[in-house]
Amino acid sequence: MQVNPVYDDIVADILKYFSERIFRLKSAGVKDLILDPGFGFGKTIAHNFELLSRLDEFQISGLPLMVGVSRKSMIWKTLGITPSEALNGTTAMHSVAIFKGADILRVHDVREAVQVVRLLSKIKK
């Protein structure tokens, strides 16, 4: 899955996957769903950046969108640092995710993430 992941169109492929599962789950009576496009899982660094840049396309589902980019390799490998040094990059990626439609952030650094959300909520109003 991680060795050589290939997509025709990463967002379209993931949306197709989600649409099939959403239909089955809703048909089974499941009411509470959250979408998580799975940053880092079966994706290259380039895939992850494309996914983040096109995150707003997932709003078509009408479901809450969760993003987990905290300290991901897309950040620290790109910057040539270690995961423990990736807080600043994580904050930048969280900001992009929020502006692109993320409703939920999966984080390692709660206090810093809350600060980002509080500040950006002032801009988004």
C-alpha cells in the first residue's frame, strides 16, 4: 500500500470509495458519519499535498471532514526535519485544512491546535 501507491485522480478515487461506503452505511441505518481521507495511508507525499490542496472537494458529501496531518511525514520530510520538530509545519497545514473545509483536526499538540482554530475562526466569520 505504501510502496508505490497509484491513483488516476486521488480526490475522485477517494470520493468514489467514500460514496459507495456512505450509501451502504446509510442504507444500514448509520446516521453519524465522519469522512477522513487518510493522509499518509497509501499515499505519497505529493498525493498528500494534492489531497490537502483539494480538500474542499470533499464538502460535496455533506458530511463532517476530519483531517489528520499532525506531524505527518509530508511535513517533516519536506522540511528536512524530525517529527518532533514539525509543530510549525503542522500549524501551517492545520490552517490550510481549516480554510479548505476541515471540521475536525486529529492532533498531537492540542493547545497549539486550539489556538489555530480560535484565531482562524475570527477570520472565517
